[in-house]
Amino acid sequence: MVFENGSPIHTVWKSDLYRMQLEAPVPVPIICDQIIPYKPPCFGQDYHGRLSHVEESNLLHSQPNGAYLVRDSRSGNGQFYTLSLKFNDKIHHYKLFHDAKSGLYIREKRYDCAQSLVADGLITMYLELKAPVILQKLTTVNYQESPYMTLNKRKLKALSKENTVNLNVFGSTNSESSPLLQHSSMQNIPDKTEKMHTFKVTTFKGLNWCELCANFLWGFTLQGKKCEDCGVIAHIKCSENFANDCVPDLKYLRGVFGIELTTLLSAYKAELPFVVTKCITEVEARGLYTEGIYRLSGFADEIDAIKMALDKDGEKADLSVKRYPSINVITGALKLYLRILPVPLITFEVHPRLIDAIRKFALLKKAFYAGTFAENNNLESQLPSIKHALLSLPKPHYDTLKFVIEHLNRILLSRVALHSPINKMNALNLATVFAPTLIHHPANVIPDVRSDIILLELMINNVDVVFVN
């Protein structure tokens, strides 16, 4: 676990498999320019009918990885066909089955066309090639250290305690010593809360992460399993490692923490996540002049209580000073929400472009202070490249990031106003606190934290320039 300032707020979602899916080859269909008689209705222009191995090899040899075609199989007799696919600079052949009801399939998954099947298969093949160690670990995950337990341990503990109280009301669970249990359906109640998850293989829309191992559910169809009773999501292999602690109403309490931002805002039909707006509203109402705002951590139990309140009650959750006197637990809850977003506000695709832009900016700034050129205006000329990179963010990410950075800018302005000595948080301090919250790095890469801090400091100081009004 990576702790922040001694507070048990840590990153639980791992991005490695998500990033690898983005890197995987894409399907490149080899189109047949001839009319194929008696072509099966489930195939498109990527079907070539009868081809010899030499002809098929000639068509695929000079093509990029991901190129594929479908052809008749000599031994198939119409029961199956052959999918020829180029991957890792080699040509692979697979038996391709189909039926009128379920479509095309190679193993258990079903697809409506060969291109969808290949797209899904390429991702799995690429992950098996690049991340075999991660995939092997899916079967050895420590359940007690899983994000599922991290995010829900308070509720599971409370439910277990409630169940224990109920059992005490009815006395011993030993059916021989309890006449009540001997003659009622309650003799099936276990000694502790135990309910098996009802997992079902599911096709997920949008981005989803396994709640046991915290790795991305890769692919486009039937990516994993979902419990029909509580909504917990897991890889097919990881689902076998869950304890019997299913809580039927958990899907209503999972709320907004750990949910991908675009999916969340689409479901709520909102422009900004209410967790962010409520917390920032509370901070600006009573925390702008608090010393060490965002740098000091609140009590973990209170932060967890705020998370549960926001998950359960949504926008109606009470974050008032009467309920939570310490503003630091409000800021802690906000940082927790942003930290465990499956895809960070500054996405993996846009982050490198921003880093390239600020490195050019840093070189110009160094030259300015060294006296190489006299005009500071040249520094400002680099801001449009940062602004342009930010515009590549998905709209929910852009809007939320802009809202947060504008808030941090207002904290900065409050510092330089009449109350300048009070909160002691300048742009550098704020950037240092928020860099690990807004920007995530893969586990096998040593992060350039200094560049991340410079980027955020620049955005805070120039919020009106780098964001579109």
C-alpha cells in the first residue's frame, strides 16, 4: 500500500492491463475482391472461400500484426472454417465455428462478426504475451488485501455484527439445544454472515476493474463476472476466490467511489461528479484559510464514514460543520475519490503530451532566468500547447479537472489576499499534494514526480489561460 502523509488513502486500481489493451494490435481485415459463391451469411468481405496455404501466406505475409482473413477449412466439411491471423510477426490458424443463433465463436465467447472476434482475441493474445506474470497472479490474490475488502470492510463488519446480534436474540445455533431452531426455517442460519455470490459471465459497457485484484477487465465482450445479487465485478478466475460474504443491497451502497468517471456521469446525466462539487463547496465555505489545507490528513475512520455517506445518500449526504467539524476529513474524502478513479482525471493518453509541453516550458523558463532572452512573453507562448493537450481529454475528465484546478487557484488567491499568512499553501505546495492524486503511473515505471508537480503548478497559476472559458 502507498500511504499519503500517514493516511491510509492509497491507490487501489492498477492500470497496467488497461494500458496494454490500448497498445494491442487492432484487426486489419484482408478484403476479398472476388465474388464468392455460397458464402455463409455470417461472413463479410473478409471471407475468401477456398485458399491454399501458399495463397493465404502471400496475402498475410506483408501485412501488419492484426491482419486476418477467413477461409474454408479442408477438413471442416462446412462445420467449421479457418481463421488465419497474423500476430507477433507469425501467422496463426484457428478453427472458427458458427451457428445461426449464437454467431461466430472459437471457444465459449460469441461474436456477430469475425472482426469483433479478432479484436477481442488480439487483446487477450497481447496480454498473454506481455503480462503473463500479472495473469498468473489472478489466481493467487489475497482476498483480505483486495480493493473489495478495502472499500467495503466497514459495511461488511457492521453487517456481521448485526447478524451476530440477531443470532443472540434466538439463542444458540445448535439445533439440539434450541427448540425454536429445531422447529423453524431458521435452523439454516449459519454461525456468521455467509452468502455465496451469484456470479454470471457478463459483457460490460465502458471501463471496469476487478474488485478483487484491482486489474482491468480487458476485452470487448464477456470480460468477466458480475454478482447478480450485490453487483461485485471480477475476472472469471478472480471470482473463484471471493469469500461467501455477498450482501444483496451492496449494489446500492457502492455508489460513486471507484466508478469510472464517464460511465458515472452518463448514468447520473450530470456534468460534474457530485462528490467533487459537494466537497469543494464545503471547503470553500469554511476551509480556504485553514492552515495546511489539503496537506494535512483527517482521521481515516471519518473519511471512510464520508465515503459511505456519499455512496449511500448521494447528494443528500450531510457534510456540514456540525457533522464533520474538521475540514481535513472533507479534503481527505475528495482526494480519496480522485485517487481511486479507475482512469485518472489526467488520462494515460494525454499525460505524455502534457509532460512534453512542460519540459519545453521549463527549458524556456531556465533560459529566461539565465538571461538568454529578455522577454517573459516567450514563456507564455508555450501555454497554448498545454491548452491544446488538455482539450484531448474526454469531456467529463476535462470539465472535472478544470473545476478542481479552478478551486485550487481560488485557494491560492485567498493566500495572497488579506489572509495571506494563514493557509500557507502556495501553488507549489498544492501541486505537490495533488500530483499523486490526479496523475497515475504504471507499477513498472518510475514516475517523474517533479515534472508532474511542475505541470500542476503551471496549471494552477495559469488556469484562465490553459482552460477554455
